[in-house]
Amino acid sequence: MRVLAGLEEGDRRLTARMASWNSPVVRRVLPAVRGAAEHTRLWCGAAVLMSVAGGRRGRKAAVAGLASMAVAELVSNAVAKPLRGRPRPPKEWIPHDDVDDRPASSSFPSGHTAAAVAFTSAVAPTWPRGATACAVPAVMVAAERVHSGAHYPTDVAVGAVIGLAATALVRAAPRLLLQHPR
């Protein structure tokens, strides 16, 4: 029980600290990141750019990223969210107006973070430079989810784990399918 209490206290403190970021850069950049990440537009756009500019390797990376992202979205939004109905962080913790523009669904886990991490980690083995370019916006998406009051840090951390697990599953799927006796 003390571990849970410690996690809850850490969530509260880190959420309040991140929500209080008030530099002009943060106030301008993070809302733009949120808009770009809505409905996975950012990652779909990255996949198109990789497909056009990256040749065969770019197309392979884009397909891997989109497949992993789809699995992560399914697991986080259709499986995990209904299992654990967690309310969003209290509005009193968020000292800015972004708190009024957040989803009504469960806070746990962060589907945005799951998608960002899944896409980025799936691209990495095929096109490391592409993954490096995706890593910056992926981290920004995760930070924005806490800053805006949409998620607790633990929601974001679990979303990242789901993203990594989705990538591992997508990478293992061909081998698993070939091993399956018919």
C-alpha cells in the first residue's frame, strides 16, 4: 500500500510541476504538438514523409511504425482504458486553461503516448535516423499529455510500455505465425 501511496503522491507532484511550466515556448509549442498528435495525424504524416523520401527502407519503416501504432492504440484505448476507469487529474492542479480541453474518457493509460512510442520504436530497427527524428516529437507528446492535465505521469509511463510491447509483438508476429502448426 505504501508503494501505491508513493506513486500517487509522485503523480500529484509531477503533474502539478509539469502543468506549471509557463514559458512562452512551452505555451506555444505544446498546444501545437497536441493538435498534430490528435487522431495520430503526426505519425501518419511521418509515415507518408518516410514513404516518399526514404525509398524502400522508408516504406518498410513506415509500415512497421503504422502497424505497431495500430496495435498500441487498440490495446491502450480498447482494452486498457475500459479495464481501469481512472479520472483525469483534478482541474485544481492545472493552473492554465488547457485543462478545459481534455477528453472525458479514462485517464489510464495514455493512448497518445502509446502511439508515439510504438511508431518511433518500430521505425528504429529499419531506419534509425527516422526514429531519431520521431523521438523528439514523441517525447513532446508525452510531456504535453501531463502538462495539459489530460494524464498523470504514470498514465504516460504505462502508455510508453504499451507502445514498446506493441512494437515487440508486431516484430515477433511473422515469426510466431510461421511457427504456428496448422
